[in-house]
Amino acid sequence: MKNKRCSWWVRTGFRLFFGGLAFFIAVAFPFLPSLAALIGGIALPLTLAYPCFMWISIKKTHQKGHGVMWCLNLGPGCLGMVLSVLLVVAAVWNLATKGLHANFFHPE
């Protein structure tokens, strides 16, 4: 708020808190790596597709015609959505064939 750096003890507290939180999640949910592809497929459009579609929507390029920038944003946007769908389908297929062995606090 005052445009100053946090003190060393605040930064250390943040690091300890988030490091402890990551450690707790890793111990409590040892089956998360088998869900990583599904979580990544759901989050993929946030980084690949939505910004492209937001640019098209904000610039209102559909009213002026389809230029080079419109194509350069529509292409990766559609590619990101297709990759996301493929990744989610592959992750669900993998979970259906191999199964999910969810065990809390018992890594095996």
C-alpha cells in the first residue's frame, strides 16, 4: 500500500506458509499426479484460447472484416480449445482404464 518492499520476516512467513501448504497437499493427496492431465486440460484454455478470443471480442474485428490479426488470434484460440478437449478426453480415458487409487495420508 505504501509502495515499499515487505520486510524480511513477512517474506519469510509467506514462504514458510506456502511451502507448508504445498507439502501438506503433497502428503494429503498422493494421487494428484494421476489427475494432473485432467486438471491441466481443464486449465489449458485459460492460457491458450481465452486471451485470443478476448482480443477478438474486445477489438470488435468481426465488424470490420477478417484481417491478419483476426486470423492470428482465431487460429491459436481454436487450436487451444481442440488441444484442451483432446487432453481432457485422454485423461478421462486414462482414468477409466487404469483407475484412480485415492488414498489419503497413505502414500503407496
